[in-house]
Amino acid sequence: MPDRDRDVSSFLPLTPAVFHILLAIADEDRHGYGIAQEVTSRTDGRVRLGPGTLYGTLTRMEESGLVTETDRERGTDPRRRYYTLTPLGRSVAKAEAERLSQLVDLARDKALLARARR
């Protein structure tokens, strides 16, 4: 099925690993180890993707059309595979971010979280 014909909502909700990987490559193509480092850094060490989780998840994401390997120069290590978001992957990431934002809004409405100050 071509990416443009896939229903974005069929991917939701995303697992935390998938969402973290999509976020890690949303602004820059990264290789596997770079993705793991980005996730660890952005979560202040609360989330760590081990090699099995990371590479197994990347394989499934590539098979489902969310990410693709890029033609980016591999630098000094030709074994490194760089990944980028596909248009479908970007749409799915946006949809998940919106879904989570709505949940946070609901939690605020229920007084479980304070309203954000502006």
C-alpha cells in the first residue's frame, strides 16, 4: 500500500520506543547509536534504548514505512546506517504528539496537572 494511502491513525498509539525514535530523527538523520544517545540525552537518562530494542524497532519501522535508510555519507565507519523520517513517519509522529497533547490537556482539566504559565 503506498504511503499516501495509509491511515495514520492505524499506527496509534505508538509504543514509547517508536515515538522516541521518531522524535530523535525528526530534525536530523541519525545512525542507530546516535539515536540511542539522543533519546538518553533528551530524557535525562530516564529512557535508554538497548541494542535489541533499538535495532528491532528500527527494522519494524522501516518495514512499515515510517523510516528509511538514507544515502547520507557514512563517514569513517561504512557499517553505520543512517535513518530519516518518511513523509508517513512525520505524519504519524505529528498525530501521536497531538494525541498526547490532548491527553495532557485532559489531565489539566481534571486538575491532575497545573496549567502551563505563559
